[in-house]
Amino acid sequence: PLPAARALSRRGAIATSLAAPAGLLLAGGTCVARAEPADEPASLPVYFGCGCFWHVQHEFVELERSLLGRSDMDLTARAGYAGGTRTGNGKVCYHNVRGVADYGRLGHAEAVALRIPPSKLEDFARLYFSLFVTYNLPGGSVLERNDPQDQGPEYRSLLGLPGGVRSPLYPAVEAAAKGKMKLVEGKGDEPDTLLRRTVYVMDSDDFPFYPAEVYHQFHNDFQGPPYGKAYNQIRTRMAEAGTLKPTGCPEGPLF
């Protein structure tokens, strides 16, 4: 098994508690230059999954701010679910005691979706691949998500864009990966990618993204210090403005 330096699982915690001025330094030491808000339309919907969606959303929020100059109310990063072949009457929900449209049972994984200018895909993909952590194990090292204690298909690594591997923008994903991970065309309902050094590339036209419940948005992760009240309050501000809407799923695992 992988080292459990951050052994508190997100699922377990729920059950028990019911950039620098000149640029942005990404995990792994990659630097993305700061940019002013782009004139290019943010016409490209994409999603990325790499373990728990809480920390992934925060990372992409920070890049939206630094690279695209977005304010809090302009942020598009949303936690949610993708990669499955089924829904529950059109719904995909987090684990809940009522068993309503459970995302794991429906074959989905946790992911974060956002809308970006097409020319920025490689920058966002580069951040995504920087989220994988090197673990030194007996016999060698392995590149994996930073929360391997959360295991199962729900935490598999995947990314989605219109057209998937046949998208004209797919070479930007390959360039960002730099051979670090094996990119495999996703067919839906894939197993966990733990210890497989694999990322499934989904055609988001065939495997769309389903936003997660309001309470999951702009949430602290349990892997480190809280992100701060200002970050958490984006959820409330967006809900009050009507830009963050209920999904029809239970708003909490015990509801």
C-alpha cells in the first residue's frame, strides 16, 4: 500500500463529523506566467478528476484567478461527477443514506469542471498533471494522486473534453502530460487507476459532467490547513446570486 502520511480519508471524516506576483508556482515546481484577463471567449468545457474533488477544485480556482484574472463571482470551477454511463432519473448524487442516484453505483468518478479559453487548455492540463505526487516505495517510485487512502472507482483519474482523444485540442493534453501518465481513451465505468499510472480521457459529449451538491462546492480539504472563510463563503455568495443551484440531490450524506 502507499504511505498514509495523510491518512484521514475524506469519506471517513464526513462519516465521523457528519502564487507569486510574477507567476503561479504549481505543485511539482512548474511555473505558469501570470496573465491578464483574456479576450478569447471561455468556450471550452473541460473536467479533471484526481482523487477527492475538494482539493482539485481549490487548485483550479487558484489558476482561474492567476491565469485568467477571474474574480470570485466569475469562477467556473465546480466539483461534481463524470465518467459513468448511467444516471438515476437524470441525477448523479453523492453517497447518501437514501441511496438516491449514488455516483459510485452509477459508475462515476469525482471531478472538477470549468470553462476556459481553448488556448489555455495546456496550462490547465499542466496544473492537473502536477497534482500527482511521487511516492518512494520499496523497489521503486510511483506517481499517484495525493490521497491514495480514498480508494475505488470513484477516485480514478480522468479528464474530459469535447471529442476526447479525437479532439483537435487533444495534443495540448499530451504536451502537458509529458509522458508522465498513460493516457487511455475512456469508455465509461472504468475501475480505479491506483498504481496504474493511468488517466482516462473522456469525450465529454458522450460522458458529461454532473455538478455536485451545493455543500460540496468550495469546501475545505482534509489533506492540509483550511482554505479560509473567504474561499468557503464563495459557495454562499454564488447560491444567493443564483449561479450555484441545487441539483435535486440530498444536501448531505445523512439526508
